[in-house]
Amino acid sequence: MTTVSNISKRRKSALSDGGPEYAAKREELVRIAARLFKELGFKATRLADIAKEAGLDRATIYYYVGSKEELFREVVEGVIDANIAEAERLLAVPGLEWSERLRLIIERLMLSYEENYPYTYVYIQELMHQVATDESAWAQDLLKKTRKFESMVMSFIREGMTAGELRKDIPVRLTANALFGMFNWTYSWYTPGGSVKAKDIAHRFWQIFFEGMRPPRGRS
């Protein structure tokens, strides 16, 4: 117990001033964790598995991370923060039409999946099946951020309904869930680097969404 406590103290110190080599090793562990979480699932992946892949023993890995939950947070939290920041930026642009806001955030979301593969897909899989029911502080924080992002997207949809350019007979929450559902399911068939590009997928998804949500003729 004393040994673990000492390693924990050293880790906290290194997080502040561990230098570029320490930071690089943590980044390597994040990449390894992301791959194993995707391949094995979050629950099935052990910290010992991550240590083995990184060429570290179980004691040494605690110098870099305190738990697999800590790695999971690092895998996904930066991605979520970036998406929230982009939605907030779009909200703050004066005179930007609701449709352009929503189109750009749809594009940003799909590009984020591509740029941060497989991190975002790890989050999608674990949020749906585990994080939503996890009562730990780190899981609740992730859930809170996800709900914030969803809320901002729903505000764009409401703008479209208010403008009469999106049908109002479908609840906002259901509309948003359908939109997110298109993106979230891409983890099962989309892999970056192929012939289909993320920007093209975003464009087609926008067409499907916008055409499907147009008010019927004579109604708004």
C-alpha cells in the first residue's frame, strides 16, 4: 500500500512537470487504451493489458496513470470539449442562419469522428452501454458534457422550426435523436482512410435530414 501511495505521489508530481518524455508516454498509453477499449470493450480491458501493450510492468504504469477510467477520460474528453467549443462558436456568430449552424455542426461532428478515430467511437460504444448508468464522478461529468452538446444542437433545430423551415409536428428531442442516431451508427461501418470521406458522409446526412424535415406543402 505504501508503494502504491508513493507512486501516486510521484505521478501527481510528474503530471505537473514530468517533461516531454513523460507526456509522450502518457499519449502512447492513451492511444493503446483507445485501441483496446474499441477491440475488447471498456469493462473487459484491464490496466494490465494496457501496460503489457506498452511494454510496462503493472507497477510502472501507475507512474503514468492511476486507472483505466483516467485513460478513458483522456481518450474522449478532449474530443467532446472541442465539439462543444465549436457549437458555442457557431451560436456566437451574429447573423448566421440556423441551417448553416446546424449544417456546420453536423460536418464538424463527422470530421471529429474521422480525425479522432477510434476515440469518439469508443465513447459512443461505452456511453450507450455503460457510461449512462455509471454513477462515478468521471462518468457523470462525461454525461453532463454530452447532454450540453445535445442541448445546443436541439437549439439549432428549434430555430429551424421557429423559422418555419423544419416541420413542427415531430418533437425536438425525437428529431435530435434521429440525427445523432445516423452519426452514432457509423461506428459499425465507417473506417477512415477508405473511399468514402467524412465530409461526404456529413453532406449526405444533411441532405437526408433536411429533406426529411421539410414541412409538407401548405404547412409549416
